[in-house]
Amino acid sequence: MIKDFTRYPEFKFHNITDTEFMNKHPDMGPFDLVHFDGPHMTKNVLTQAIWFANRSRRGTRFVFDDYTKYEMDQVAYCLTYFDFKTIEAGENKICLEKKK
């Protein structure tokens, strides 16, 4: 739950759309954990993933929700250019980690 993270001052919850977030915070980062749970269209997920990948560092983890509803294989392939590798996949979620 979100409230479990409120004791950490570095945790910031942004309850806005993905596009609004990317436009409002172009210089934000680096990110250690990103949970993708929004538009379930490959184009949108890929746009988000690349935006965050450019603002990630070694050890950053990306968790994608409902990844079977879009072309996750294409997203994961594109993220290999940023040194992300799949570390775990379940029925509804998949986790990638930046290795370098």
C-alpha cells in the first residue's frame, strides 16, 4: 500500500497521468523502481519505458502490470539497449532490472 512508503521522505507519489508526469518532470531522476500500470497499448508503454530508462541507473527495476495485454516482448527487446534484463515473470506482472 502507498501508506507503507510515506515514512520514507524520498518517496514521492504522483497521482497524475503518464504524459502529464513526463511533461512536468523532464529533469527528474534517477529512478530506482517504476511500476507501469496505465495504458495497455504497446506504443504508450514503450514511450514510458524509454523515458524512465533514460533516467535510470544500475539496479533500477521496472515492474509492468498486465503485461500480456500488449507486446511486452517488443518493450523488453527495446530495453535491452538500456541494459535491462527480465529477472522475473508471473501471470500478471513482469520485472526487469538494469544490469549495467
